Amino acid sequence: MAEPVLYSEPGASWWPVLWGPAFALLGIGVELLTPGPKHLVSWALVAGALAVAATVWVYGRRKVCAVRLTPSTLSVGRESLEVERIGTATDVGAPVGARVLGGGWTAPKGCGEVPLRLTDDKVVLAWARDPEALAAALRRLLREDPTGE
């Protein structure tokens, strides 16, 4: 049985894949409204090439920048951490040189850090586009939320 997802960020949406075909349709529209040769096959190739490039980009972002919290696992980027290894998510400072979860040197651009103290007393940095929401979900899961929500 699948575990419930308590917090999730996909890393990227699929709508950028439509940019290339939209650009190509705009080009076809301009060519149809102006005199001169029509390059419909060329525009179709441009649309396909840009859509393929965007698909690769989105797929990569969804692998590297996704965040997912379940009752047993926190997955950040390419790394998973068992929730039972997290000691606390409340009032944890981020020391210089703390390891960033997910396989990068820093949190991805546009993401905020969520310091976590592990049960072995090490501090690691999780990250999310909405770090407050991730921290709140972690505190609820670890039963550290004073409001009990």
C-alpha cells in the first residue's frame, strides 16, 4: 500500500514543453499572413526539437529538484532520508559547512533551506520552494508542532 504524501514539490511542471510548439505556431502564423515562401516542415522540425529539449530539461528538474515527504521518508532531490533518522526540525541553526541534502553544494535557486538535526547530532540542510510549509509538515510528523495541527 502506498504511503500518504505529507508534502510534495514536483521540481518542475510540464508546461515548458509547449513553448517550442507555441513558438512554431506563431512563426507559421506570421508566414501565412505575409507574402513569400512557407516553411511548414521547418517550423514543424523546430517545434519538435524545442519540445524534445524542453522535455529533457523538465525531466531532469523533476529528478533533481523534487521534494517529497511521506511518514517514513524525506526525499530531497536525488537523496532519501528515513524520517526515523531526523531528531528535530525545530530551532535548529544552520552551521557553516552543513551538508545539503539532494546531492548539490547548495540548495537550488529559488529554494529555501530547512535545517534538520539528525539523531546522531549532525545537522543537514533540506530545501524546498516553500521551506516554511516543509518545516511545518516535518514538525507535525515529528510531533513537534505546538498547535497540534
